[in-house]
Amino acid sequence: MRYPILFFPLLLAGVGCVSHEQLVNFNQGPEFPAAGQAIAPVPEPLIQPFDALALSINALDAEAVAPFNLPATNPTGALAPTGSGPAQAGANYQVDAQGNIELPLVGTFRIGGLTVAQARDSIAAVLTRYVKNPFITLRRFAQFRFTVLGEVKTPTTFTLTEDRVTVLQAIGMAGDLTNYGDREHILVVREQNGQRLYGHVNLRDRNVFQSPFFYLQRDDVLYVQPLKQKVATVADQTTRILPWISAGTVFLNLVIILSRR
């Protein structure tokens, strides 16, 4: 009977333990190349609903372009928001929920889904009806928002004014993974072109940098799944008494050993 009793505390001690390998990132797959690795081109961001735009139009005929150069809506230069996220100082146009802006004289003009360069060229093309040789400067203020949930130290939603954020940066902003975060199964939920996409990122795989989900898109949701060992840490009635059972078993083993001497 002594051996099963001796084994029992060892079994309890193993419950909930996480191995060293499970806590290490980038330890799977081929080694990183010593000579460096080319960075895959990142697609140029597209104008999205609720983005704020700074649009400036110039031409030799200053009076002709004056109606299009709208001032900011308050002394700070910030637009009153028409959707989610804060407005940006210096912006004079804001994209609505359908991806449109209201251009004076022109009316509703669709700009969502275009790059800044494409939007600039499209606006120039339509303004040639009203202005001769317009010169357009367009700047986009992104309302970049994403959410990190699950086994991270600070799960929350972040709103930034930049639009190039990686999975690693997002997890860093959330305080990094907990010891029970599953580095091999990080779910990325993405809404794109009227579809909901589901991707998985493996932080232990050195090829993670080539993943199409390595760079986040606006409104992405990251969910870090828990390891199976997390189950043993849930504070139910059973797990609360496990330390006492383990300590009692050790004490009983000691009594048996001393009594046989």
C-alpha cells in the first residue's frame, strides 16, 4: 500500500503543470535564416467607413475650389463623429457607414474600399467638371480598432490612429499571454467583403510572420485559447481541497515510513 500512497501526491503535483516548451514562442519549424528574410509586401490600407479625411484641393482658380475646401467643424479642427471612434484634428471630411462622403456640388461620392491614391485620382476625375487642373492632397486618419480576448493579462478593445498592427504588437498591448495561453491556437475573427473569416495563428511556428493574419485589419478580434491544464486551476470545490489532500497524503506517508523503522 505504500507505493500507491507515495504516487498520489506526485499525481496531484502534476495536475495543472505547464511544460517549458508550451511557454516558448517560435520553437517550431525550420530555423530562422542567418542571412535574414525578405518581408512580404503589406497591402496598402483601404479607406473604411468612419475614417476621417483631410482633403485639400488647389487650382489656379482659387474661387472655383473654395467650395470643396471645407473647414473643420470646431476650433480644434476635429470633426464631430458620425460613427464609431473619435474624430481627428485637421480632418474636414468623414466617411459615412456606407463608405461615402458628401462633396459640395458633386453630392454623394463613394470612396470606401479605395486606397488613398485611388481616392485622390477618383476625386480629381470628377472635379474636372468644375475645376480646371485640380491638384488634390488627401490624408487619411484611420479609426483602427481591434479586440484581444482570452488568456492574456489585459483583455480589452484598442482604438489607434495607425493602421499597421501585428498580432505580436496586439498581444503585447494586452500585456502578453498568461502562462495558460495556448500559443499554438490563437483565433483571429475578421469581417471582410461581407464575410466573416476565421484564421489561426501559431506563435510557436517560425513561419507565423508569413501568415495572412499576422497583420491585423480593423475590427479584428483575437481570442487566445486556454491550455487544457487551465482546467485544473478553476477554483471549484474539488481544486480547493487538492492542496490539503496532497499535504495530508505526504504526512501519512511520513507516519508510515517512521512507524516501520
